[in-house]
Amino acid sequence: EDQVTQSPEALRLQEGESSSLNCSYTVSGLRGLFWYRQDPGKGPEFLFTLYSAGEEKEKERLKATLTKKESFLHITAPKPEDSATYLCAVRENRDDKIIFGKGTRLHILP
Amino acid sequence: ETGVTQSPTHLIKTRGQQVTLRCSSQSGHNTVSWYQQALGQGPQFIFQYYREEENGRGNFPPRFSGLQFPNYSSELNVNALELDDSALYLCASSPYPGASPYEQYFGPGTRLTVT
């Protein structure tokens, strides 16, 4: 069964303390891996799409990387406004269904 | 460029009733997907519409149905509401399924509470 697993479930960091969030996946063939940010009670905000192993994308303090079995979202020198739930999702070759992980709740302390 | 919009924002219904949620897709996008997000969980795929036809469905019963209109807006209908249907319902629009790059943008969601 196709699965997307995110870890850790929750992470508390001090402002400026860099860290990484993990997304591991098992699909028959990857057609795209997506990262989203979600604030409480709101819809997910698109961050990145990655397509192939070795690909990297950056946006401000965030950098996403992709290997054959997992993706990392690196957060460099985070600020309190980076506090949110970060969702990972995959789209496989078989169909257009996009499967989400449960997310990582990130809290940055000032 | 107009983003994805959803209505209503919040809704309270009684078990057994029926509900219709609405979504307008982002300008230039002809594909709409619907998701259910329970508290503390990731979004779960309900179904996708492309050119007014259902183009994929997740593990949801037939009482979850949808429509897409010629202007690419969409409706999600849920019949015989159950307490477990209480969730945030998200609509997402994207370019045609084979597009590359493929990016999916979400609306703000409709919070449905079933009592």
C-alpha cells in the first residue's frame, strides 16, 4: 500500500536553531513530491514540487531535497513566523491521486 | 490572478442531512480536486474533476459526489451526513493532469460540523 510518513510529528525549536523535517514514501513510481505549509484553520500553501532524486529547491529559509525514498525540508535560522504544520504529499505514476502525510507541527520559540 | 475560493466558510448540519460545498478554481486551471482533512491529520483525497468528468476517486462512499461546471468551478455534495463527516473540506485547483510542472493550489477550506 502506498504510504507517506512524516517525522517528527512535532518539533519545537529556538529561533535561529536550524533543523530538518523528514518525509519518507513508498509508491510504485514517483510522479512528483510536494511540500506545503498549513496554518491552523487554513488551506495548505504550496511551497515546492520535486520530481527526481538529487533535485533541490529553495525559498527563503526553506530548502527541500529529494532522494529515491525520502525528502527533507531543511529550515535554516527559523523565525517564529515559520511556525506551522508542514505537509508532504506524493503523486504516483499510476494515477493522479495525491497522497498526504500527517504533517509535522513546527513551533519556533522567540 | 484570482486564487481558489470556497463557500461557505463554516457550516453546521444535523446527522442525516445533505450538504453542498462550492469551489472556484484558480484562473487558468481546469482541474479541481477535493480533500477531507480531519483534525490533526493530513488531507485525504476524495476525488478529482477534469473537463467536467470525474478523473479519479479515493476511498470514500458513493454518498460523496461532485460536479464540475464549464467554467471549471466545482461542487462537493455529501448525502446522509454522519458525525465522522465533521472535518475541513479543501478544494484544490491545478493545471491539466499531464502538465509539467504540476502545482496544486488550495482554497481556504469549508469547516463542516455535523451534530
